[in-house]
Amino acid sequence: MTAFGLTPRDAWRLTLREYHYLSKSHEAGAKREHYRFALVCSVIANAHRSKGKPFKPDDFMPREKRKKQTWQEQLQVLQHFVASYGEDKNGGDEA
């Protein structure tokens, strides 16, 4: 199994659009999971805080600091992605 629970064969059969939407779906799921944990953290923190401003779930959410990628960095990411699935570009399993 590879990223997203796909076999190498299935991963090679994805179009770039399918991979993009699969990646976005995975990212959205991770954000929902982070929010659930942040909500629990805020409830616990508010139960134990002294007087003052109450905590919000956003206070416990990870912050994303992304810089815009150059085309060279995007190419490097794509090459790493291709290398992670081996040299078989015909959709066959490596075994």
C-alpha cells in the first residue's frame, strides 16, 4: 500500500486531476480531525482557566505558513512522487 491506501498499480492509474482531488479530500479530513482535537482542548482549557478571555478551538489549531512554490520546487515534488512509486511507469506491480 502507498499513500492514500492505494496500491502502486492503482496510484499509477490516477490522473493528475484524480490525485489532486484525492489529496484535497485527505487534507480536508485532516483539518476536520485537527478541529475536533482543538475543540476538546478548548473545553478542557476553559474548564481550568481563571477569569479572562475564554479559549476558542482556533487557539489550538496548527498554523500553516506556506510560501509560494517555484516551478523548480514543484518539479522536485513531482520527481519525488514519481520516484516513490518505483520505476515501473506502465501500471504494473513491482513484485
